[in-house]
Amino acid sequence: MSKGNIGVTSDNIFPVIKKFLYSDHEIFLRELVSNAVDATQKLKTLASVGEFKGELGELKVYVSADKKKGTLTISDRGIGMTGEEIEKYINQIAFSGAEEFVEKYKKDAQAIIGHFGLGFYSSFMVSKKVEIFTQSYKEDTVAQHWSCKGDPEYTLEDTIKSDRGTDIVLHIDDDNKEFLEESKIKELLTKYCKFLPVEIVFGKKKEWKDGKEVETEEDNVINNTAPAWTKKPADLKDEDYTQFYRDLFPFSEDPLFHIHLNVDYPFNLTGILYFPKIKNNIELQRNKIQLYCNQVFVTDHVENIVPDYLTLLHGVIDSPDIPLNVSRSYLQSDANVKKISSHITKKVADRLAEIFKSDREQFENKWDDLKIFIQYGMLSDEKFYEKAEKFALLKNVDGKYFTFEEYKDLVKENQKDKNGDLIYLYTTNKEEQYSYIQHAKDKGYDVLIMDGQLDVHAVSQLEQKFEKTRFVRVDSDTIEKLIQKEDVAKVSLTDKQKDELITIFKSQLPAMEKIEFIVSFEQLSETANPVFVTQNEFMRRMKEMSALQGGMMNFYGEMPDSYNLVVNTGHPLVNQILNDEETSVKENITPVYDELSVVEEKQKALKERHKDKKAEEIPAEEKTDLDALTDQISLLKDKKDDILREYASGNKQIRQLIDLALLANNMLKGEALANFVKRSVELM
């Protein structure tokens, strides 16, 4: 038996391992099982080239736990180790600059292991003692027993082992007894070793018998040694790809499409990526790409390996060329990662283009599910936009799909305004904005559906990309103004009439939280609605972007929603109200106007006298008189408005017209809706 110290430049390697690897300590099982698989694969390679001439026999890796002894054992029948090899690979750790190492890598457990070749030593994160029992495949070698209690001292002695290969025995410490539980071991093996190329056995399969679960004689193999991505695409059918997706994501809907990645130059990359049916919440779709290194699971956080929008895809990427065990910030600058990222982007775009060209009907049928992914890519990657603009689609309210060029050809003759701008009309809710859509259709215009989570951003992007083109929501103004072919007819009302109608209509608007109305006037045809609601396109877009982005956009999010209550002065009902109002209030309101006119003249004359004077030059008495006149004007205007409001409250037709406009815009709710129904019955 020999004793010695592990060859490190610092005596505190084990406290460092325990302390700084602790946050990710479950990966010890991945590292040890991967080592066992490597040893097995090496033996297969040696046999294939004739360097090992013995019987390979059954090549499996066994994982077993003994709760009574407190041990977890990983066993293989691979190449094993001689005493010299233990000295070389176990006792000498390429480890230097301990202080720099601790500072640089203390936040990244995987970086420590991968960068310093400490895979085996990760076992000390959970163990108070680790033993190795190993027998080399080489003839005339003696089996070895290595033992260490988590400090630089170890023992190495000859032993007897009946078969080649290696057993790693972990004596689990008191803080990590969970790793002796069957459920925990099974969870980790399934997570990290599900697709390793050598069978991993954990206990025996179980079956129900006589009302209880009992073990069978059959090994419980937890992994699929030949997953779909390791096979040639020609050897797989569509149902094979679908079944593999179900294996990866058991409770998900079947995917829309798949892409099989298979590259061996200038880097190695295999994998299968799926387009899932993406729901409205983008964030719920992330972290569904599993990253493997030679079939060993590494992570499902691939945001530094693929572009952000591609993290919406689901599936598997496997590459030995990605430096998996270094910090994530390093990944962003790694040349291979950038090449792989670019390749995946190109493959995704090419696959979508291929499906569009070969089976457009299928592509259109799945567009509603693909749309958010493609928009996300176009918004975040200019190169992807350049490819996607040829197959990205626009959908109209009739359910027809168009490429960008096709839609431009459809509307370019009829939907240009007087300035030559091409106007794309769209709706965000086909049902709620039905009346506005119908008005547009009556004019012969086409209306798009833009009701997706990213449509507000997509619209802004397309306005920048398309020449002399604007996107306008169909309810943002009168149809005559949405696509203004000629100068709009001027409103024939006097300022006094406008002022009175504003007071009358505003007084009958129901109170709505965080909503403001501006009464405006348009001279439209008699067939247009007498009163309707529109919302400013710019402000609405800003608020929608605020809801998605937050940050500096919160300024718009905090503002109340602003709507226009548009009164059509060309409609007979509006003229009827105006005539009725002038007749009904004339007796009471005329004296108020007369008095107001006199007081305003006095105020005007007094202000004229003060025109070229400084404040200190104006007599105090005249200042007092001016303040009194201002107060008197305010009181008279209030009196005038009270007369108009009283008239409006007694005219059910005014409230009815307002409620009809609100109802058409899906804004009539609760008590206001109930009152509208009651009033409608009364008017009938």
C-alpha cells in the first residue's frame, strides 16, 4: 500500500470544491456517469482497431445506492486504470493559482469543473470519502484500490477485482443524504443521462402484482442510447420525429414542423429543433431547447448559444465544439458559438422558406401558430428579416393570406391617399371593431387582422421598411380621414354652436375610469353614423408598446386612454338636436349670452387700457375690477353650461346616440348598458 498527497499547488482544494461547487452540486452524478461511459466507449474503440482482443461482453453502466451503508456506486466495464494511470489522472490535478481561480470562477460551478478537469473531484461535493476499485483491460495488471477522505492525502493499494472496469464508491456525507434516495437518483439520471450512448442501469424494472409494486429480474435502463438526432434524416419518418418530441415534452401539443441539424464542418453539430404551437405568453415558451455534449445533458438555458428569438423553439442541440463548461459571458464571444448560432438561424429560415414553397396551404394553415416566432425573429435579426420577408404573411378579416408583395398589389390602386401614401387598414379585434371594418369594406377597402402579441412592434417595423406606407387601425378615425382622397368638407357650425354641442354631449358621457373623451366634429354624409368613437393611432400604439416594454415607455402607460367622440354635423339627427336645443333653451340662455357679451366687452376694454403698462403701473382698483369681471364671466359661463346640461339630461336622444357609439366600440358596460336597454324600450 502506498500513501501520498494529491498533486495540487494549494492544500485547500477540497474546501474550495465543497464551497464553490455547492450551488450546482447535483452535477457530480453527471460527471461520474459520463466518465464511466467514456471508459466504455474507449474500450469499444480499442476493440474496433484491434488493440483489445478480449471479449467485450455486456457493456453497461450501473448506478446503485445502499442506504444502510450510506454509499452510492457507479460501475462500468470499460478500460479501467492501472496504478500508474491513477497516479497520472487522479492524483495529479492541473490546478494552479488557487486565489485567482477562486475569485474568477466562484460563481460558475460548471466553469470550475470543465476548466480544470475536476469532473471526478466533483464527487467530493457530496461525499465524506470516495473509493475507486479498478481493473485495467491490459493484461498482467493488478487491480487497484484508491481511497481519499476529502483532503490531499490518499491511499493506493493492490486489491482483487473479478472483472475489468471501475467502481466509484461515494460515502455520502450527512448534508447530502438526499442523493441516496431512489427518487432523487432517478430524477438526476433522467435529467442528465437520458440519451447517453451506453445503457445506464439503475435497479430493476418494477411492475404491479397483487396490489403492490414489485421488482422484476429485468434491468431498469433509464436511457435511450440512440436518440433521433443521432440518426440520419433518411432513416426517420415524420412519426419518429413526433414521437421523439413527445419523449422530450410529454405534456405538450404536437409540434408544427421540425428541423434536423447535421453538420460536421467547419464545426460539429447535430440536433432536432421543433416549431411548437406558441401561446400568447412568450416567456412560457423559453428554456425548451436542451443542450447536449456527446449526448450528455448540459443545460436548457441556451440564450447565449442561439439568438434570443430562437429560444422559442423546442428540441435538442448536441455539439462537442461548444465550450460548455466555461462562463456564459465567455460563450458570447466564442467563435464556434457565433458560427453555430448563424448556422442555426440560416437553417431555420431555409426550412421555413422550403415549407412555404413546397406546401403553401400547409404553411398558411399553421401561420397563426408560427406568426409570433417569425415576427420575433424579424424584429430582432436583420438577416432573418431579409429571408423571412419572402414567406411572412399578412392575414385579412376574410381569412385570406398574402405575402408582403401580394398584399401591396392587392391594395395599391384603391388604398392610396391624396398624398400618394399607401394605407394598410387593420383591426385588432374583428368582433369589437366590426362596424368600423364594415364601413371600410363598404368603401371597397381591405382590412388586415393584427391581433398578435408583437403586432404593434411589427407594424412599426413594416412602416419603416415599406416605402410611403402607413398602417392605420380601422377605428382610429372616420373612414374618410383614414384614407383621405380629397379635402374633407368643412364643418358649417359656428363657434357658438360647437361650444354648445360640446357641453351637451360631454354632459351625457358616462364616467369611465382612466378614460377621457374629446368631443370633435366632422362634416360627413347623411349615411354615416351620427356619433361614433375613434382613438388616436399614435397614442394607442404608445400605450400598447408601454404594456409590452415598460421602462421609459411607462410614461405612456400611466396616461389615461384618450378617445374622440366624433359628432357628424352632416347627419339629420345632429341637426335636429341642434335646432331643438336652440329653440328649447333660447328663452333662458339668451339673457345670459347678452350679459356675458356686455361683461366680456368691459373686460376687453379694460385689458386694452393695460396693454402697454407694466404690472406695477396698473392701479390697484383697476386690477380688482379686472378680477371681478373675470369671476363674473366664469359664473355666467357656468350658468350657460348648466342650462345646456339641464336640456341635455332631458333629451333622451342625445344619450341614446352617445350610447350607440360606445356600444359600437364595445365600451358600454354595467349600469350604463342597463340604462341604455331601458331607454331603448322607452323610445320604442
